[in-house]
Amino acid sequence: FFLMIRRPPRSTQSRSSAASDVYKRQRLTSANPSIPADKVMSLIMNGVSDIEWKLRRVAMSTLKELVTQGVPLPTSEVKTVIIKGLLDIDEEVKNTAIATRAQALNSGVIISGKEILEIVRKNLLDREWLVRRAALQGIVQAIRDGDEVPLAEATSIILKGLID
């Protein structure tokens, strides 16, 4: 499987130059020990944070496949990617994140409500209103799903988001 990473041209640091971005392909397989786990997670983290929904989908499905195969990956980064996926505005990314979370749970990776709140707080500072809206929807969904989210903190975050 492939993980595509979008990088801006060297002449600009702006993420707004999507039309001129260069796409790189990097082969990521569990059978390829030449790529260290931290490099794989770095590529996945970059992909899941990208503004292009296609790259976020590829990154999330790559993580799902690696978790399903039992490839040892840094737990904290796996949690971060799953939470970012759960809070994504793209339904396919969200659904893949839900499936990945279930697989990770089978491997003993438990995502707490507090960890979800940390990512929500960061997303509420994003310039894009869709990202902020998805963060609020994510915290509401976490409460509905029965995640042990500190309700006082969640309520405060939701109220701040509603004022936005």
C-alpha cells in the first residue's frame, strides 16, 4: 500500500499552493524493516493533518492496516492520529478512525476522554471553521459514545465553541 505525502514547493512555505504541490509516494509495508516505525508514524501524522481529504484518507487507512497487522508503532502517536481522524470533517476518514480505534483497543491501546479533549482544544484554535465545527461535533460524539469525558471541561469547550 502507499501513503502519499503532499509537500509545498521549496519556493513557498504556504499551504495554500495546493495546485503546485508535489506528491511523493512512499512504500510502507510491515515487511519492509528498512522504514523505522517513527518515520512511518511521521508520514502518517503529516498525512492525517493535511488539508487534502484524499491524503487524510490514505493516512488513516494506512494506520488502520498497520494496526490490524500488529505492527509495533508509538502508542501516543497512534492515539493522536486516531483522535484526529475521529474529529475529521470527512466521513470516510471518521469511519476509518472508528474502525482503527476498535482495532487498537484489541491491542490494548485505550483512548481516554481527556486525550480527546486535548486534541479538541487544539482544533478549536484552527483558522478553518469546518475544523472547529468538527471538533465540537467530535466532543459531543465522544460523550454520546460513553467515553469518560470530564463533563465540566467538555461543557466549557462546547460553550466556547458556540460563541465562535
